[in-house]
Amino acid sequence: MRIVTTLLLFAVLVGTLPEQLQAALPTITLHPKSTTVIQDARVTISCQAFGASSTVIKWFKDGSLMPSSSFTKSYSFGRLSSQLTLSKASNSDQGSYRCEFSNTNEAVRSRSAT
């Protein structure tokens, strides 16, 4: 834990992550949460991980890849965030949602939210 903390401090001071950390597997720090949604309501599902800026973020609904235009992503000093927003929820939006963070080595998947 001390090494990761030191690397994070380095990232904050220098503005980038060292190579060892960039190659490390992303670690999910916030899984999407299941929620009950009212018809036509706006819904945002969030997911966060620790990893390099080159980490690829994907969202899946019922196991199928969603288009990247359906979510936002941000990166700040090792923290990756992504929000999937349904602007007007309908019955067709019911399902199981999960996010995935991947780098050149491997991918990690969040727990599913319904």
C-alpha cells in the first residue's frame, strides 16, 4: 500500500503516472449501483477505477457492448470515472449494466447493476 501511495503522490506532483503503474491492471474503486427508475426519468450510473490515462473504458448492457457515445469518461491523476446517462428511461432500458476498464495487459469488469 505504501508503494501505491508513493506512486500516487508522484503522479500528483509530476502530473503523470510512472510506467510501472501505467502497465498495472486497473482497479475498480466504485461499482455501478442497482436502482429503481421511474418511467421517463433521467438516470446516471457511475463507475470508477484507479489506472493509467490510456485505460479504455467500456459499458455493457445485458452483455452487449454499448456505443461510446452513450457515456462520458474523465481522468485525473490516476482516477478514472465514467458515467452512463439515460436521458429518458423507458422499459427497453431495463437490464443489467456493467463497466469495464482495460489496458494492454488485461481487463477488469465491475459488478452488474440492474
